[in-house]
Amino acid sequence: MANLLGTLKKAATDAVNAGNPAAVMFGEVTKTNPLEVLVDQRFTLPADFLLLPESLVHFEIHLNHSHEYTDDSGSGSAAKQTKPALPAKPIVIRRGLEAGDKLLLLRVQGGQQYVILDRVVSAS
């Protein structure tokens, strides 16, 4: 009876391992356009296998603006425009992935897709 129980446990363990359950892995961005990630220094994944969260997509906004107004002072009314009030360069809200970024990945069960969870930074 003990041998049967051991055999069932081994069969269950083998079935789980054969299904490639989800696993946490580390990677490094090797190329950004198109995106490629080197996983655990063993294999490279192209963009087709990667799921990228919005938090790692480059996003910037342009705040440079001016306003039109009507000048009704003294010499008649005239349409005028203010000088630009903010910097001409866009402000980066989120930087996208760059070559050399270290990543934390989650392999989806079956191993056909990998979710990029976040960048990994050093604690110092």
C-alpha cells in the first residue's frame, strides 16, 4: 500500500512539472526595438512572447503652451499671444524599457508567454 501511495505522489508531481507551472525568472533587455529579453542568461525572448505592463511603456507629455488674449488697453483692441510659459522639452512621466534594464519576469503556465512584472534595481 505504501508503494502505491508513493507511485501516486510521483505521478502527480510529474504531471505538474510537465505542465510548466508559473515560475519567477530574471531577465535583461538586450534590444528595445523590437523588444528582446535575455532570460536567466540562457535564452532570448522576442516581443511576441512578452506581455508588457503599461507601467513600463514610455510616456511623456508636452506642457509648453501659450494663451491668446485681447488687449483692450489704450490704443484699441488687438489679439495678442502670451510667451510660452513652460519648458519646450517634454516631461517624461514614465521611462520605457532600455537596453541593460534588469527585469523580473513571470513565466505563464505552459511557458508560451512571459509577463514582465517590473524592473529590478539594486538596493544600494
